[in-house]
Amino acid sequence: MPRKRLIVKGKVQGVGFRHFAKLEATKHSITGFVRNRIDGCVLIEAQGDKISLECFIAAMYTGPSHAQVGCVEISDIEEKHHETGFIVTF
């Protein structure tokens, strides 16, 4: 299954973005993690089938209602085997 690394920039910390990502991941059966970065961005690694991953990524462009997403940088990364669930890290 494809795995993507997303770096979400803008007003994305302190607005519930990680919780939003977790809900969307659960909704679309995505595995991986989300965490805040020290530079104010949010880092996400997401893995799932192509269509589910596309739906998840589309949601990250808007984020929760108080977020102001400036841009989303996306790169392909190596698939992780035996990963279950989507976790919020700190």
C-alpha cells in the first residue's frame, strides 16, 4: 500500500489539527501517525489504499474549522508492514 509523508504548514497547531487527522484516518482506514513539529508545522505519515489515502489527503488541505492551511508538502515514502492504527504523538 502507498505511504505518504505530509508536512502541513500554516496555522495548524493549537487548533485541533492532530485530533482532526486522527478522526479522518479512522474514517478512511489509514494507518500511521501525526505529530506537531517544533517549527509550527504538522507532520503526518499516512498509509492506506490509493482511494482512501487520496480522500484523507484532501481533508488535510482544509483541516479543522480553526485551522488555516497554507500548503501541504507531500512525498512518497517506504511502506511500513505490520502497522496497525493511527496514533497522535507529541
